[in-house]
Amino acid sequence: MKVKVAHLFRKIEEVDRDILELGKIQEKISSDRDYSEILKDSIRKEMKSLESGKAEILSLKIKEESGKIGLLKNSVKSSPTEMKNLYSSREKI
């Protein structure tokens, strides 16, 4: 399956935003209700699921297509942080 790196980084940004929002929601739940722990557990599970999906995206290997000029040489060896920095710098152009 072919997916552009830029799309993956947008997805990572979306996941990060969702995790942050869920954390804020979890903090706002008052502890004095019977259902508080159930809600907090559900939110924690969803946050773990999102983190797992993010880790899976970050573990993907980048394959440069033959015949095309790539943005990075030896991109398979690039770390996710390097790829994110590349994406960020490209967006500013």
C-alpha cells in the first residue's frame, strides 16, 4: 500500500491532538461520582490505543520509489524524528 509520508505525519499530529484532548477531559472528571473510574478507565484505554497506533506509524520503513527523485537518500535509515523535521520544514515553504 502506498501512502505519502506527509499524510502519515498529519495522522500523527491528529493522534497527538486527540491524546492531549482526552487527557484534559480525564482531568476534568470529578472523582466523587460512581461512574468516574469507569470513564477514566475508558479514556485511558483509548489513549493507549491511540499511542499504540502512533507507535505503529512511527515504526514504518520508508521506501524510496525507483525512478523518482527522493527527498532523502537512504531514507530507510532515517529516524521518525528526522522525517518529522523534514515534513515540518517542507510545510513552511
